[in-house]
Amino acid sequence: MRGFENKEYNVFEMFNDEWALVTAGSPSHFNTCTIAWGSLGTIWGGPHGGRSIVTVYINPSRYTWEFLKENDTFTVSFFPEEYRKVLSYLGSRSGRDEDKVKASGLTPKEIKGTVTFEEANLTFVCHKLYQGEFQREGLADEINHGIYANWDPHWMFVGEIIETEDLR
């Protein structure tokens, strides 16, 4: 399964500059949304190091949040630059209201019981290890009074990377 440990990823730019789709659910019933907040790292390891993980941050207003809460696996998929408009479209529509994936022109494909897309050039398949809502008392003042001034907190989803499909 492993192999991604030998690849180099610019973790400080991937989410911010490239964006990604987070997708959860089964191949017959899933949803996806565009994300720009995320991180890669290690945590909760034994004597030989931590588990390789992806952390994503999703607002409960997003339909995909429901799928992330209810499923044990999810994917985080990155795309070539020419898909920027497609990711923008998917980030501005709700799967509650329309079949936005069909309208986007992306091709869903099954991977480890969940979904990624044929057009993705990098997909992390993740086993969910943690989910939880940000707590106001744990946030710095500038975040509380800035991003969360109206208190609409995101949830954090931490997933262990169990497979990587890297076509870069």
C-alpha cells in the first residue's frame, strides 16, 4: 500500500495554491466539495514514527460534511491547473440541489470503496481517525474575532493515508 513516503509534496502550497476536492460516501452515493484548507503530516504513531495523515476543515453547511461525518473513508484529490474552473464550480454549488458532479464533467471512479476522479493527478485515500468541531475557547483572538466573528465553526477531519494514487 505505502509508497508515498518516498514522494516529495510541497505541503505548504498544495491546499492553498492547488485546491483539492474532498469526497466521501460510496460509489453509488457520495458528495464532493472544493477545499483550500488542509494539511499533511504525522500523528499518533508508535516507536517507529507517526501515521501519515491528511487533515481537512469543512463547514457543517456543506453537504459533503454529512458524508464525512457518516463514513469511515474519504479521499482528497488534487487536479492539474486546467481544472481550476471545474473546482471553482464544484465549490460554488451544493450536491443537495443538483448533480453537480455530472454538471462539472468530471468522471467519478471507485477507489477503496469510496470515490475519486479520473481527472485527478493525485489522490489520498484516507481512513478517518478523528472528527470534531473547533471550539471557540481554543482559538486565538484574531481568529475568533476575524474568521469566526459570527461563530460558524468548521470541523476538523483527520484521516490516515491508506493509499495514494499519484499520476503527477
